[in-house]
Amino acid sequence: MEKITTVQLSVQSAEAIMVGHDKKPQLLVNGTLMNLARGHIVLHVQTREISHVGGIGELDIDDTRPVMQAHLHVSYSQFSSLLKLLRSDPPRPPSAVIALKDELLTSPEGYLVLEGRRRCMIADVSWSIPIL
């Protein structure tokens, strides 16, 4: 077994969501997992003042479906920059690395090893968005 503390993804699609007249915009990102043998991830990115105490969100992993759900908060400036960069037409798909405060176990073949549903705290997120 191998322990990992990051989830790497390749962005397949992204859309801005605004529900209601008072709601803050949300970015919905769909991606395929890169450092695990199979699966997808849906990221819900919202703005919030970041206090640097604790995590910036949570990753929910259901042991019955190969789809992870991540809810994370970023600063207003990072959200605006991310939205602007994802609107471009990059030469290859953008990618992201979600850093976890918890460890996940993977099999030698790269499959996630779970014993039931799992919720992990997200410590940070990094983006790589090609521009050339």
C-alpha cells in the first residue's frame, strides 16, 4: 500500500454558477483523476475570506461511486484570476493538485483503498493552466 496526501486532476470542463440574486458566484470544475487508477472529481470553488486556520475545504469520497466531491474556498482575487485563466483556450487541459491534511491509501495498481465513505480536509490547492 502507498500513502498519498494529494489528489491530482486534469480539468475536463468548468462553468460559472450563480443561483439567485444574492448568491456569490461559484465555479464548478469537472476533472479526471491523474494520480489514481480511475475516477472523476467535481470541484465546487467559492469565494471567502481565507483565515489560514484549518483547511480551505473538504473532499468527500464515496466508496460506492468513482466520483469525488470537493468543496473549497479561495480568496476573491484567486477566484477572479482562476475564472479569467479558465476562460482562455489553453493548448492542453489545465490541471490542479489538491493537498490534503489526511492520508489516503492506494493499492500497488493505483486504486484507492477505502473502508466506507471518507471525508478529508483540504489544506491547499494549486493550479497549472497552460498559456502557450
